[in-house]
Amino acid sequence: MAHPQGSFEDVFHQTYDSVLGYALRRLPGRAQADDVTAEVFTAAWQAWQKGKQVTPPWLLSVARNKIADHYRREARARDAHQVLAEHLADAETLSEEGRVGVWMALSQLGEREREALTLTYWDGLSGSEVAEALGCTQTTVWAVLSRARKRLRKLLEVPAEYHAGSKPEGGIDIDSLRR
């Protein structure tokens, strides 16, 4: 059975510029606008496959929500970055016990989570650079970072004596923290 609006490709070509323009006027850069626009049309395709009408006002409503999601993620990332920066960037100024606590917390994360955190916060790589380094998509990087920050935040709230002790197998070598 044919969709009442014709083809999705027609709807896409008729509305893409307006959705992208909407995002460009509300986001700081082209890359963010492109990402949001892609998310909007992914949602549109999913709605389309369910037989729903995909109208310009509906698309702009989805774009508004995706932009709000973007800014919420950005705010959470800034907050998490500040917390992690306090714990990680100043790791050399921490006492030996403090460094052990940070390293023990990091070693309790999965390898991918640990690598995503250290590439982002210690090495200063962008999301796309981390994705390339880890061999995954940028969306996967954001999901891994979100999960890793939550876990690390919880681990760092636990008193240091619970993190101290022998290095777990596969854990990070504390001496590698020193430059």
C-alpha cells in the first residue's frame, strides 16, 4: 500500500533545507546542525514507516526537541568535564593515595570506557577523533562517555580506601600517570 504523502524521498527533498536552516539558526556550528538534522530525518523515517504523516511543522517540532536534547547533553558533558577535570587533570598534584584512587576507579571501568574518557579528557580529542581512534561512530562515543562518566562519578564518590589495594588484572599502571 502506498503512503498517503507519496515517497519519503520527496518529503525529504522538500523539507531538508528548512529543517537544516532551523537547526543552523539555533546551534553554534554546522556540524551540530547537520547532526540534529540527521536525527530529525531518522525520526521522520521511523514515523513514515509506521504510516504517520511527516509534515513541515512536525519536522520542526522534532528539530526543536532534538536541539533541546543537544543543549542538555552539552550541559551534562560540561558538568561532567568539570568534575573529571578536577579528578583527572590535576592527578599529578594529588597525593599518591589520591592518584591510586583515581587509577583504581578508572581500572574498574571497561577498556572502551576508560579509553574514551582518557582520550577525551587527558588527550583532548574531539568526539569524532575519539570515534576514529576507537573504531566506532561518534554516537557510540557519546553513549560510552555518558556511561563511563556515570560509573566513574559513582566510583570516585566512594572513599579512597575502597579503591586502594592491588591493581586488578588489566588495570592501569599508576606510573603511566606521571609524565
